[in-house]
Amino acid sequence: MSRRVRRRQRQQPRTLQVFLIIVLVLLTVCVLVKAFFLKAPEQKAAELPAQSAASDTDSQQSPEEQAAQEALRSHLERKGKFYTILLSGLDDDNGGSDTNILVAVDTVNDYIYGVSIPRDSKAIIDGKARKINYAYNKGGTKLLADTISEQLGIPVDYTVSVDLKGFAALVDAIGGVDFDVPVNMDYEDPYQDLYIHISKGMHHLSGSEALKVVRFRKGYATQDIGRMETQQKFLKAVAKQTLTVSNLGKIDEFVKIFQKYVKTDLTLGDLAWLGKEAISIGADNIEFSTLPSVWNDHDKFIYLNKDDVLTLVNEHLNPYVEDRTADDLNIPG
């Protein structure tokens, strides 16, 4: 593959940030009418280290061993009805995952928090330093989820992967989205067949127009950061306009879009329950951020800031009762 082609692929906007989260919200409309399916999803059980054959029961352990085992159990005690869901966007034609967001759903304290994981974050995969999006190409959502779980010291309960082509279809299905475009957007790239000309101000965006808005980045002083902020605001606008009674008549259309473009290990009952909780939580209680990190121009990796990541995990993503410690995280330097 030529350097020009590789550069083009790296520059392709990661456009699914908006679509990934609202998939779960939109599916609510599809399944709320089937209340008999509702059930809370299972949480991923923590695995305790295997005990030796001579100490396979607590009664055979020394007091010190029992204390250590109990401390570990306490450290791995889960919060009630708190779930972590990895949302991945399939953003190219090579089976790769260019957009990854780890979402914490806390149905006890009523909040949903999504954190974007930079695709160029350094990870150790198969004993080698790789960019984290390599994990999806190598082992699909399972390896990607395992890699993220190891780095952040928390489990990934479920995964959802979304094809980019569903984005425009989804926006069109809800009749378009009213959105205040923050800047004049003018950009052309014949190589990608991408032509963006949308003026600043309030617009009623179709699916194709919305796709252009969330792809645009050249006009922001901070480029990717500015685009990410626009994507997050767009998500909230979509969520508010989706959770309406008028959309109940579009159940069949939503189901078809979901079945065609979304893959997940959540069951229909899981999704129905999560959807009900999402409506109860409300769009105003959905927040976003990006894992704290810094770009290294020498080796072309993004390095996560361990201390800041630990703080973010404990404040927003930790499904355990006890705070995580630096020893729980495994972030490569």
C-alpha cells in the first residue's frame, strides 16, 4: 500500500462517534412495546486467581491467605446495575475499527458516560507495540474489548459494533435533525468524493447532511477536538428528538436499520431494559470525554496519561464498589 493511500486512510474522519451511542437509545423505540422481554443484563463476573490444590477451600487456607482472598473479593465487588459497553464503529472497507467509545451506564445514579478511546493509542498486542485499533483487525471485538479492559483495569460487559452506512439511514428514519451548526463548513476532497458546504446556524439536517457535519474538522482551530465537541452536541440533539411518541410509528424501520448495520452480544431483552433505563435517565444526563493522552510525533503513538486516566476511570467508568488503583491499570509507557 502506498504512503499516499495510508495517509488518506489515517485522515479519514472517525464519523461514528454520534451514531454509536444513540443506537441504544433508538432501539428503545423498537422494543418498548414488547415489555415482556424486559430484563436487566448480566454483569461480567470477576475471575479470582486460581487457588492451589493444597488450598482449594477457605478452611484450608492460612489466616493470611484468607485475608488476602477476602480483600481481593472486596476489590472486585460490582456495583448494582452498572454496565460497561464498548461501542465500535466500522469506518472503512478493510474491516477496521476507527472509532471506539467505552460507555458506562449507571442506572442507579442515573447517568450515561461515554469516553472516546483514540485509535492511535499505544497498546501491547501479541507482545508488540501496536495502535489500539489493530486489535479489532487481529481479533475482532473480543480482542479489542480485552485490550481495553486490560489497560483500564475494568471489565467490558458487552460490545456493539456499527457499520458507518447506518448513520445516514438512522438520521433519515427520524425525519432529520434540527441542529445549530457551530461554524461555516466548507471543504472539498475529490479523492473521498467529499464535498461539504454548510453555513453556520440552525439547519434541519438530512442523513447525508448530518454525516457531513460530523465529519467536518478542517475549520476548527483544534480540528479533531472541535469536531468531537460538535459530534457530542449533535448526539444530544438526536437523542432529544428521538425520544418522542411520534417515533413509535417507525418501529419497523428502526428494527430493519438496527438488524442491518449493528452487531451486538446484548440480547433483545437486554436492549429493551437498557432502552427503558436510557429514557428514564434522559438525554441531559449523557456526557462525553476523551481518554487523557498526548501525541508523540516521533513514534506516531498516542500515550495515555496514567494518572489522569485513573482519575477518569474512578469518577465515571468504574463498575466496582472500590476505587481502582494504579496497579489495576496496565497502560504502556
